Amino acid sequence: MPAPLDRARGNDHIGGMDALKDIDKPYAEAERIAPLVRRVLARNPSPFTYTGTQTYIVGDGAEVAVIDPGPAEGEHIDAILEAVGTARVIAICCTHTHRDHSPAAAPLKALTGAPIVGCAPLTLDDDGPRADAAFDPDYRPDRVLADGEAIEGQGWTLEAVSTPGHTSNHVCFALRETGAVFTGDHVMGWSTSVVSPPDGDMTDYLASLQKLYEREQDTVYFPAHGPAVEKPRQLVRGMIGHRRQRERQILRQIEVGHRTVAEMVPQMYKAVDQRLWPAAGRSVLAHLLDLERRNLVSRINEHWTLVAQT
């Protein structure tokens, strides 16, 4: 699986450890990456997190916000606190509740007194948890931000941009003063995201990509994984095109007789480590569910067929 993002098309958020070879990153150290923005990299590299989760500290004055506090690892939390220094943390912001993003929120709140704000917690429905195995069940926000709602600190304003798709509760944060957007796992600097039903939803994901594309004021994306995206609208356009290409591949697979996800994945992901095929299958399923809503395919149990178009 390719490691760096093919910015013309986008790649699925399923890599391999080959993606991490020869990468030397400063873990547990704060880096100044832009006006008002510093970054602290957690030591949790993997095929799904790339070099690790990137926590962002917003603000240069007496008040700062922490975005995506990351895993609840002592080294990482200590590095965040060291970067904050004498400033007061007034908000701990979470883009979504996967375990590489939100678990450090609670201990950071205990140490700083700052409220946890941002995405809503996932809840239980009649069928049990909507979340996948990466879900953080202990996430407890003090304040859920609605789309367009903002929080302010000394010299900065963060606006919530609702972007469901990767998860149902995903939210990005736009820094109004500079045009930067902290995109969590919705748009990343090295790949596109796995969209895993039932909580992940391809219809929502594509709509959220279109929503970001229409935000012409945004100048740069700071994702939770991978490098900054300096041509955000160009990348998002490519990501939408990539997903539409996947749709066509799936329809073609059904046409030639591959009717289940298990039959499609080996054909569509031949170059990918087979250990990662289950994750690929989740995104294929998400596409199929989207196509079903659009009356392009139908299913009986796990077998999918094309719907005749009149």
C-alpha cells in the first residue's frame, strides 16, 4: 500500500508498516508549525495512524486550546503540558471518539481543569453500540459544539464544522484568524479514511467532503495524521473523485459476478497486505450501502446485485 498520499486521487486509509520506514519524527516534543499553532506527536505509529496522532495546541497568549489530545499515555500528556507551559488550557477539543484521539481528554481535564468540548459522545441504540472496536467508551464532553458554533480564547477563535462520515460524531475545527482547519481523520495528509459501518457512513462522508470543498476561505488543513495539506480544495476534489472511482470498481465487480464483499476485496486490493483486507472490506461495504440508498444496487443477505435502471 502506498504511504504518502497520492494527492491527485487519494488512497484508502489502510497502509502497512512499510509506510513508516525511514521516518524520523520528534515524538513528545512541541513543534511550531504555523502562526498560533504548535503540534505534539504521540508515540503511537501504526498502519492506521501513520507516524502517530498529532495533537495541536492553539494560541500563543495566556489562553490555549488543545485539539485531539490523543492516547492516554503519560509521555504524551506530559509533552502537551510542557508545551502549554504557564498558559491556561481553556478547552480540550476532540474531533471524534476513536481511541487514538480522545482518551487523553479526561486525564488532561483532571490536570488542567479545562472543559472537554467538541464532538458528541456516541450512544447506544437498540442494536447495541454503533461504534467499532476503536471507539472510546469513556469520552464525556462538558459541551457539545453545534455546526458553526465557536469558542474563543486570547487571540484565537475555533469554529466547529460538523463532518460526519468517518464517524457519525466527527467534527473539524476552523481557526478563523488564519484560515487553518484541523481536520481530524476526515481529511488526512497521507491517505483517505476507512469508513466503517454502521457508525461510519459513506453518504455522510461524501457530503462532508463536499461541504469542506465549498469552504473557499480555508487555506490549509492540519490533520490528525500525516503532513499539512497546503492545497486543501484541490485535495478534497481528488478525494471525491477517488471515491467515485471506487464506486465504479464496485459496480464492475458485481457485473462480473463478484457479489459479496469477501469476493470483491481480493480483486480490488490485490497490492495490499492481506492482513488489511478486513479494513478495506469495511469501506467497500460503506460504498455498497451508499449505492443501495441511491437504488443502484440491492442485496439479499450478503449478496449484492445491480438494480436495472429504467
